Amino acid sequence: MKPLSAGLPFFWGTATSSHQIEGNNSANDWWAWEQTGKLKEASGLACDHFRRFREDIDLISKLGHNAYRFSLEWSRFEPQEGVWDDEAFKYYEEIFKELHARKIEPIVTLHHFTNPQWFADQGGWLSEKASFYFNRYVSRAATAYGKWVRFWITINEPLVYLYHSFFAGLWPPGIKSYRASMKVLRHQLQAHVEAYRTIHHIYETALKTEVWVSVAAHVGHFTPCRPGSFKDRWAVFSRSWFFNELFLNAATSGFLFFPGIYSEFLSGRKSLDFIGMNYYTRDFIRFSSWFGENSLGVSCDKAHHQKEVKELSMMGWEVHPEGLYEVLLRLNRYHLPIMITENGIATQDDGQRSRFILDHLGALRRAMKHGVPVLGYFYWSLLDNFEWAHGFDPRFGIVEVDYKNQSRKIKESAQVLTENCRKIMSEFEKK
Ligand code: IFM
């Protein structure tokens, strides 16, 4: 049995994003936000991947990965409205060539939290023109790189983005509004649906090759604080529906439907070829209110669940591999192949990272044995990198970065990733 009917291999490797590793992304809204001094540190040179991409791709190749997920930086292509930078197109072309030469499949994200500053100045994702601007860029990117790319991710973690940027006000543009969040959700969904069509149109008419398009949805495992409480279970249900499934459901059905709160006709057609999902942790949720913002439940303190919570990461996130198995089984009802576009841990203890990888791959393998068609697995992240508002402290990489001199050192956990992904490949290709 192959993992996929289309005869694709099991893709595995790591994931990164442009702003977190490239350095000097000075034309985007995160850069401007960092200059206001609101954060403990700015991204600056980040991992200097912009200049060191060859060295980094060499590392990926040395580790035996057969795929690599990374993002294109919109603000490099279009630093000013309607002004397209040929050098940026040439730069990413070099990355594609390097990957191709080493037989590494690129999985390409078009939007990973950052926006060109000119776009943000015009209202960004709140603007009625958001989808138009985004799709103009998508069309150029798909035309330029279609010959290299089979897998596109339109938007990374749309719900995480809208929560931090438009609901909690923690990320640029720092807005705290339920209404604004819902508007951004609609505009991102619209942009995704249009991007799906744009990409398919380009591949069907010009390239005449197969293409797979999805989002990377952040999927958490939610569990009731008091399992016996109907209200807590209801809060878990509504939270899972909103944060985990609303986008996926809308993109697979063509309708946006949030029980009792919101519904809208989108296109009536499917706009996902597979499910891209990022899984990190489990959260304990309790009921707070039947209506309004708190109808999605609120988190309860992990300390109350001392017996159940065995391990935390540097981010304070529980390590809970079983949750990956659970969400994979749940999402299997969409009858689409699933790619784990991110899964990782921030820790200074590389032994903890090795166990994390082993246990999560174990959960994934069990799900595959139960028939879930898993298309691939991407550990977050290749390098230690800029973790947004948390700066450089959290260490997610299987490759250590010494920020003083930008030297790289492969950690032991990188071998655990390679060995165990290879085992999964051979196990599922043998049968
Ligand atoms: O670093 C982020 C990434 O940008 C999106 N997914 C979660 C990661 C860890 O927080």
C-alpha cells in the first residue's frame, strides 16, 4: 500500500518561513512593528538564510530529507504597490534550482503572517481589495515557479493570524476587535478560494501538469477541563469547530458556516486538494458563556491537570503526541490526503526533542495504519529561528544556530527525524 493513490512518496523534512530565517525583510509589516520597540527583540539578520540558503539546502540534503516547506516573501517581490522586483524572482529561482538539483520537493507557502508594508497601509486583510492584491501576487508566483512546484500552501494558519493580529492585538496591526477578526476571516477565505482557482487555472492552461493546493491549518487538540460537564464539552465542540475546522470546512464545502453565528456562500465548490495541518499541543477548555467571544470557551490552568500533563515545552505547550493521532482520525472524515505541514517543540534539551519527534511519528504511523492517508510530515523547524513576539529564545531547530556568528550545528534529534521518517517510508511502500 502506498500512502497515496496518486503514487506519491511519503514527503518528509522540515518547515520554515521567510521572515523567521531570511533576515532583513525590511519591506514588510512585521519589520515595521519590530522597530516600534514593542518587542523584546527584532528579527534583524534572523538566520541570514537570505545569503546562506545554499549552505542550508546542503544541510537538508545531507540529512536525507526528500522535501522542504518554506515560504515566499511577498514584500520582496512587490516592495511597493504594483512594483515587481526582478531580483526577488531570481533569488527564489535559485532556491528552486538548488532544491531540484538535490531532488528535494518544494512545498511552497504564499502567505506566512507577513504582509508588504504598502498593503498593510491600505488596511491589509481588512481591505475589500485584499483578495485582489494577494491574487495578483499569487498569479505571478505560480507563473514564475510553476515548473518547479507541485504543492502550494496559500495561507499559513489563518485562524492563528487573525487571533493574534486582529483579536488579541499582539501582532501587527495590533487590532483588538471581534468584528475586524471576522472580516479578516472572510477576506482570507475569499483570497484562498481565488488563489486556489488562479493556481489551478495556470497549471491547467499553461503548464499542463498536476498541482495540489491547500492551506496550513493550525489544528489543536482540545479537551474539557471537567470531562463530566456538558457545558465544558460544548465549549470544546465550538472551539474545535471554529479554530480547527471552520476554514477547512468552508474550503471543502464552498460555504462558510459557524453554527448560530455566521454563514455565507463562498463559491459552493471545493478549494482544497489535500489538508495541510500544523499540530503542536493540547489545550484544556472550560465553558464561559453561551454567547459572544467567550462562547468558544476559555483555557483552564494546566496546573489543575498535573496528573495528566507530563511534559511542557519552552513555550509552555504540553507535549501530547496522542493528540496528533486523534486529530488525524478526526480530519480523515474530509476524505482528503493530509500533510502535517508543521509539528515541533521549542526546547534547549535536544533529548526532549528527539523523544518528541519519535512519539509524534509513532502517533502518525498509528493513524496511517488505521487508514489515514498521510501525505507527509514536516518538523518545525530546520533552524533555530525568530519566533515572532518571543524573539530568538525558543529553540525549535534540528539545527542549532549561533546568532553571534551564524554558524550551524546539526543536533542529534536531526538523525532521529531522518531514521524514523525513512522507516515510515519503507513500511508504507513495502505493503
Ligand atoms: O513559528 C511558528 C510558525 O511561524 C507558525 N506555526 C507555529 C510555529 C511555532 O510557534
